[in-house]
Amino acid sequence: MSEAPEDLVEAATVVRENAIATFSGFKVGSALRTDKGTVYAGCNVENATLGLTVCAERVALWKALSEGERTFTEIAVVTAAERPTPPCGACRQLLWEFCGDIPVYMVSTLGQRATLLLSELVPYAFDKRDL
């Protein structure tokens, strides 16, 4: 699989600094590319209830969807963890439903990188075919 495109990683790295991670201290940035080449970036936003916290991947996805985008080609997720961090289960589900089997570039600011197809992260995904 190809290396993470640096423009996508850079967009996720930059937006990560806007994260509101008051409780966990775990800042995440994500950047999602459309089939037209447009990049939508998002960061995680925590709040006191914790249950209403929103992940960076969902912020990027919702920004793109709200602008009318419907076809996506790849996503980058950037953290400062020791190992590359994959999207959580809720993000995997939404990415699968709206993006399909795209490459997920997981990047740590400490130098570690990994790339998987979304189908590798969600091997038995639930979607409209199951309804």
C-alpha cells in the first residue's frame, strides 16, 4: 500500500493543534480527501460529559458531508501516541458507511506510521446490505 500523502498528514497535523482535549490530553487530527481532491480536516472536541465528545475523524467527515461531498478517497489520522492510532469503533462504522474501503493512514508525531484499508479495520462491517 502507498505511503501517506504528506499534504494529508500535514493538514491533520495542523488541525490537531486545535483539538479540545481538556480531559484526556489526547489530541487527534484527521484529514479526509474527496474524489475531487478537496481536503476536510477535523480535530477531537471533548466536553465535561465525555459521552458527547466528538472524534476528529467524525468532525472531518461531517464537515465534508455538510458541504455536499459524497465520495472519498483516503483519510489520515495523526496523534502523538507511541504507536499509530486507528479510528475508534464509532468512527470506523461511519467511515465505512460514507467512505467505503479507503486507505487509513495512521501517523504518530513520534515517527511511527501504519496504513490499512478500512476493510482491514472493519472486517465484518455492518452496512445497508445487512438491513
